[in-house]
Amino acid sequence: MNATAADGRAGVRYQPDEKPPTPLALGVGLQLTVLNIAAIVLIPLVVMRAAGVGEEYLSWAVLASVTVCGLATMLQAVRAGRFGAGHVILMGTSGAFIPASIMALTVGGPSLLATLVVVAAFIPLLLSWRLSLFQRILTSSVSGTVIMLIPVTVLPFVSGLLATGPNGGALPGAPLSFLVTLVLIGCLALRGAGALRLWAPVIGVIAGTAVAAPYGLYEVERIAAAEWVALPDPRPPGFDLEFGPSFWTLLPSFLLVAVIAAIRTLSSAVAVQRVSWRRASRATDFRAVQGALATDGVANLLAGCAGTVPGSATTTSVSLTQLTGVAARGVGLAAGAAFIAFAFLPKAFAIVLAIPDPVFAGYLAILLAMLFAIGLKIVLQGGLDVRNGIVVGLAFLTGVSCQFGLILPEQVSSFAGGLLANGMNAGGFTAIALTFFLRLTEPRPARIETEFGPSALPHIRAFLGTFAAKAGLDEGIADRLDAAAEEALLSLTGPESGDGRSRRRLVMSARRDKGEVALEFVVAPREGNLQNRLALLSGGVEETSADSEVSLRLLRHLASSVRHRQYHDTDIVTVRVTVSGTRGPAA
């Protein structure tokens, strides 16, 4: 359990595959539940209140959200086959689905929402199945732009939550409770530290409710009438199977947001691996990422059947894991079980359901501001060069203009039943189209397809010789590329190369990239991560066979970097070799 200073994380007390004392796992799991229960409850409440649904359905939607999040959190920890990440990943309701869910409830009711959520649930399932194929289109520019457009489409509903009077006007106390909630959450988020910042939404909602209560905006009678413990009263709305114009108009919004939510789950699954293991150089297990996405799809299928707001993974478990050093799967099981137990406490639900609409409006305003900032951060993290800047700028301006009817309003509103009148649809489609155009017009790498195994070496040498000549590389660099490719292939093949697996196919590509040559090997999966084995050699740990160790040490010397991404269906190894000299291209 002790990690070395050079290759360990001293803060990790329990790794995912270790079992901590039961009281510790329960304590950390309950802490995770308490920190996230408010967000999981508030988002479906905001959606249902903004859409004006009945109280009975509202109660059921909130209860269903909490239960689904609990089940999905437990599945993430278990990792059953291709489902689950095997890490502590908390599943919650997603603010990204707020605008699309409100519109679905407004135009078609709960049954239309249920149908759209079920259809959109197949997006994370599809991404999980073939994740290796989608990473070049689902860029940070696309996902960040769509997230930044969420506040643009939701803002009109904030004013609707403030208009609670009989004639559409604000009741006495509504503006004050809204401002108190907004200002308090904002100040704590800006200046709060540690636990105070984590609890900012709860503190702001409690303070806003306290201000609204003297004005008669808080329904104390509902709380008094609720029981302490009772079995849930399921009220699934069923499905709208007519597939009318409303379905086809809203479907693109749900599919786009489902992609964004899946990317958030993917990011959380990658981030939690970085804080869950003692060895800091451990490579990302993309098979665990695929399991997390599959669980995301299952959770959204359940949410759709229940008729509530879908969700995605949250990053709270990442920060709490880093803080406590407890990454054991038992924490995820305890947190999920606590969510499910909360569904059997009607009085606790009544306390939350009685919160006034203006208070929800204040919380929603802060949430929208944070979503915009998250989208901007995602765009900047991906690099904002001239091309990406044009993609983001054009997509965002297109979304805003179409949302508020600033360009060709009549044509936009009539095209495909108003499909582009939604800012997220218009901006998202623009970002995807521009990104796809960039991918189609970028220089194509040299490529070869051959049988996987030592027998491929002559073909690879001939391929690299032709590539080096066309790229204008000198003989020294060409020899280095040849040696790096040979050692990478031998390391991937391993001692089992003589069995039936040697008949798998290999697709190899080579391209120049900013002073380096990137060699990419795409093969069927095998056990063991090449990147991890290189790290083990760096730390002096002998966990490889003698033959493969020689190849690994040579590869480490020849290549500037090696990245190994393992999926269930594919292994992708990228070897980068620094180019130190060139000559003129061959005639």
C-alpha cells in the first residue's frame, strides 16, 4: 500500500480495488450524498416549475430523479461487464437538459419528454460502443459552444418563474427573495472557500426561502401533511408514440445535449482515474470510460421511462476523492444507496418541493452563469487558435441570432417546423458543420493496412521509407522512425504473437505535426497497457518479460512520447518522434 515518492500519490489511502473499513466507506458516501442531493433535486424542480406541470407529477419526477441517480452511481462503482467505470463517479441530473426538457413539457407534456429522453439515451450508449470513432468530431469547440448557448435558450423561463401572481405579475416578496438567493449564492461562490463554497447553493436557497416565507410564498401546510416514511407512489407518464412535428423539432436539441452530457461523463471518468490510484503515471483506462458512458445511457433510459430529467456524471466525486484519499468502490455503493433511501422520506421531499418559484429563479440564474463559464473553459482548454475561434464565434452568433429572431426570422421559424429557432440547435449544427469541414479539408496522413504481427515489419519499413522521402526527412530521422515503429510493433505483439490473434489487422498512419512525426497504430485490443509498462520501467519495476522489456526500453529512448488508448473494440497507440533534421523533398 505504500507508494514511492517518485511514482506514487501519498494522498490515496484506498484505491478502487481496495476495501476500506465499512464505517469509513459509509461516512464518505454519505458526505458525497449530502453535498449533491440539493443539485439533483433542484434541477428537475426548476424544469417542472418552469413548465407549469401539476404537483403530483412534479413530486414523482423529483423522486424518480433521485432514485435513478442512486442506481446509476452504484452501477458505476460495480463495473459489470461493459457497464460501470469501477470508480466512485456520482451520477446526477444535468443542467444542460433544462431548456430542452422545459420545451418538451410545454409543447407536449410528460409523455413527449419521456419519449425524447429515451431516444436521446442511445447517444451515450452509441458513444460507449464505438468511442474511438467519435473523438475527432466531438471537439471542445463543439461541446463548449453548445453549453454556452444553454443560458441563451433558458433565460426567458427565468422571468416566468418570477411571474407568480394571478395576472402574471410578481407577488410581494418575489423580487426580494429572488435577489437574496441570487446575491448570496453568487457572493459565496466568488469568495467562499472549501465547504462554504460547496454549500453555497443550499445556503442561498434556505436564505431566499426564509425571506419569502413571511409573504406567504412557502407552503408550510404541505410539509405538515407529509408522512415521515412511506413507499413511493410511481406515476410514469407513458410515451408519446405519435412522433408529430413537436417530436421532430425538439429531437435535435435532445441529441445535441445528450452528446454534451456524455462528454461531461467522459471527462469525469478520466478525471476520477487521475486521483484514484497511487501511481501518478498510470495511463487512462478508456475501457472504464466506455463503461461510464454505458451507465450514463442506462440511467437516461430509466429517467425516460420514469418521465423525468436525464443526467450525467458530476465532478464532485473527483474533488471529494482527492480531499479524502478514499477512492474505494464501497464509497460509490454507499452514496447510491443513500440516494435511494431518500426516496422513501416524503417529509424531506415536501420541505424541498415547497421552495418558492422566485427562489428557484435565483438559483437557476447562478446555474446558467456557471454553465456559460464551463462552456467557455472547455473551449479555451481545447485551444482557441484562428480556426477554432472562427468555429466558436460563428456558431455562437448564429445560435443567439436565431434564438431571438435577429436574422431572417420568418424563414428560420418556418424551416423544418422551427428547428433552427432554437439557439442550441442552430449553434450546435453550425459548430458541427464547420468542424466537419475542417476535418474533411485537413491534410491526410499517409496510411497502410496490413496483417498485425512481426510479418508486417517489411511492409511497414517500405511504407515509412516512402513517407520519409515525400516528407523530406533525412536518413537519420528515417532510420529513427523505422526503429521506433519496429519496437512499438514488437511491444504490442508480445510473446503471444504466434497464436490466432496474430491474424488481426493493423492500420498504421504517419504524419508531420509541429516538429514531430506521429506514428499511429490501430489494432484489436490486448491485455496490458503499453504506456503503463513504459512507466513501470521508468520506476525500475520489473513486470514485463525479458524480450518485451528490451523493446520497451528502446522505444522509450527513440520516441519523445507514447500514448496508448485501450478501448473494448480497438487499441490506438500514438508514438511521436522528434524531427531534428530535414532535406529537400525527393523529386
